[in-house]
Amino acid sequence: MLPERLQIGDEIRVIAPSRSMALLKSKQVDAALSRLHDLGFHVTFGKHVDVHDEFFSTSIEQRIEDLHQAFLDDRVKAVLTAIGGYNANQLLNYIDYDLIKDHPKILCGYSDITALQLALYKQTGLITYSGPFFSTFGMKKEIDYTIQSFLQAVTNDAMYEIEPSDYWSDDKWYEDQENRTFYPQQHYEVINEGTATGTLIGGNLSTLNLLQGTAFFPSLNNAILFIEDDEENHPFLFDRHLQALLHLPDAVHIQALLIGRFQKGSHMTMEALQKIIHDKRELKDIPIIANVNFGHTDPIATIPIGAKASVKAFHQQTEIIISQS
């Protein structure tokens, strides 16, 4: 189920289903608002986005209220999550999935928001979007790639490509907008060659694995699996989290694997990643591309969970084409 396309003048609602927007600096909020207004959108906020408790989140009831109200309000055409966190999976048993199915619209975010996105897709068939937070739009430098990919994903239904960006960064940009380091990028890294087509399923690996054995985990049959994790997930953890996923019965039907770029703090090297991948016989016959532009480094592409995609990987030449029609 493809949500209605976003148009100039549409209203975007910001909600905080994980951590509170109170964590954001006021200058960052103002910058994100200004950026979205300049793109032609009207931004409103959920009632409880700035409420927080000792865990810098708020009650399940308040977060569910903001989620439901965002989908119920016919003026709202897209929902941006403010930021990530750790506890979006608390909401899954309390969501009115019939309400969501009857009022489908764009939902975008990443990291901990993966739990919410996969649950909505599994329970309703609604395509959701792994992409920027509201807070991401407050970034000053090198955000054009992120914005263009977001617009390609949510404003039309034409095919688009997840191409390598010219530069990437692992800076904590929200702490210092001016002094940033950017590294050149010529291509993605091909670990296994091949071609494949399938359905895009994925997001944050640690969060995705929280859903195993629940009613909220989508099928991996014919999946183009895309996974990423933050600097808390070092190579040993990534190895066992990936292996846990591959133990699922339908993992044998994964068609391709896309791996988002790791943060430097994870201490993952390409040599270590290749060793982890090559040790897994389950992955030996499918194309695998690493250092793809999604996850916890910048810039990021917007990837529709539940949409169709085709993947080609030969030498260091890659093609990741997304179709939403």
C-alpha cells in the first residue's frame, strides 16, 4: 500500500515515538523548520513531542495519542519522527492498526523507528520510509543528497537510484555545525557480486531483531534485506546479530543484502566485515553491497520498506534501483 504522494503546501506532522524532541537544541529545531518551510511544506507538532521523563521519553499513552492523531488528521500528509532512541517497540501492542490502514500516509525515520515501521508494514501493508528524522533537516552542510533522496521517495512514484554520495561524514554535526570533516566516496563496496530483485525489508539491525518471534516481523521471502547499526554495535555484536537474523526459516529466501556505512566508533573495518560475511554460508550466493548511504552516518538515502528494488553488483560497479509504482 503506497501512501499518497507529498505535494508542495502539504502539512507534515512531527511526532516523538521514541525519545523526546526536548533533546534537540532550539537552534536545530528552528533550522529544520526553516528548511522544510523552504521546501514548501507546512510543519505541525504532536501534542507531546517535548514532554519527557527520566528516560528522556514519555508515556506509552501520550506517544500513541500523538501517533494516532497524526494519522487521523486528514490535513496531515506525512509524519516525520523527531529523533530515534531505544523504546519505540513499547508501542506496538497499543497501535490501532485498522486506524492506520484506513488513513495511510508517509511515515519516515530510522534507527529505533525501525520497530514502528516494520510493525506498520507487517500489520497493514503500508509502505514506510527509512530516511531522515525531522532533526536531520536542521543540518547545515552537505544535506542536499539527503533532501533529494527524500523528495524522490515521497513526492513521486518514479523509479530512483540509491547512488553513492560524493562525500560522507561521521561527525556529531548536531554538536558543531561548522567544524565538520568530510571524506570522499567514489563507490560502494561490493562483497559478493550478482543481480537480484525483491522487496525491500530492513532498517536498524539491533532493532529489527527485537521483533523476532512477534506478530510484527515481516517475511524475508524474496527480500532485498538492508541493515545498518550505530557505533554501539562493534564487529562481534554485528556478527551475532546478523547470524540471529539468518537463523530465521525464511532467511534462505533473501535475494540480496545491502549494508549501511558503519560509524567509526564501531571499529568495523572492511576486512572484518568481509570476514564476517564470507563466514556465513547462507549469504554465499547473493549479491552483497556495503557502505551504502543509509544509517547513522551522513548523508542518507530514503528507502521505502515494502517497495520493490533491483540490485546489480559487479567489481565496484553497483546499481540499486527502487520502484514504488
